[in-house]
Amino acid sequence: MELQIVAKKENPLLKRVEVTFKAVHKAEATPTRDAIRSELAKQLRASKDGVVVSRAESSFGRFETIGYAKIYKSKEEALAVERSHILVRNKLKEPEAKEKKEGEKAEKPAKAEPKAEAPKAEPKPEHEAEAKAEHKPEAKAEHKEEKPAAKEEKKPAEKHEEKKEGKPGAKKAEPKKKEGK
């Protein structure tokens, strides 16, 4: 990987140097943030802990990565100024786990707790069960619909004969002739 510094800007208010870079990586994969940080630290004579890569973008089909980085004099200055998710990406800070309250469990909650058993249904008297059994078949019988019988397919010759037979004495309409004056 060959790293070129495109633009360099001093920012005394935040005590850092802001750099726009271009990394050329022929026949290699896109460089990692860690590799870019190491190369920038070498070129700018800074400690690797003080280098923060904000973004690094590659274009499809090109062997270039263009990005933006900030170089601080110490890791403490970087931790004081930079956003936490950027620090986590650059491995300068560990990701924060969500804090739990004292009463909450440390593990994941169970998917679904078994519900209390529902009271069992009392057995129904026999005459009621028979009455319901009788209604069900009747209801199903009402909903049944008979499908129409499939139409018989006729051969093209038979269809032609039916047309001739179906219209006996039918004449073709003759075009009206214009009468001349």
C-alpha cells in the first residue's frame, strides 16, 4: 500500500492536524483502518494511538481509497475530543455495554415464560355433545357447492359444422350500393 497525503491542515483550537489522504493498493484488498493508522503515524512521525481515521472510502473497480484522518499529540487528547463510536472503530476505546440496574438480570430474558395452566373444561353432558355433532354435518352440507360439469371439447371440424347448422338460411349482408343521380 502506498499512502499519499493530499491535504494537511493545522487545527490549533482542537490541538490536532487534519489530513486528507489517498491510499493506492494495487493487487491488494482495501486497507484496514489499523493499516492506514500505522502508515499515517510513520509518515507524520506521530504515535499510532494519536491517529484517528474518521472515514475511508473505496470506489468499485479502482485501487484507491480516499479518506480523512485526525492526528493528535496524545491518546488522551483524542479521547477528550472524538466521538465514542469513532474511537471504538479505531480501537482506541472498548465498546460500552448497556448498563443494567441492580434488579435486572445480567443474561438475556427468557423468550416466553410458560403461562399458568388454564382450568380444564368440565365434561359436557352427552345429550349436548350429540346435538352439536348433529349440527356440524348439516352446516357442512349447506356450504358444499356443486361444481359445473366440465365442457366437452369438440374438434375444430365439429365446431365448423355446428356453425353452419346453427344458422340455416342466413345470408351474408351485402354492401349497399350507392344510387347514382
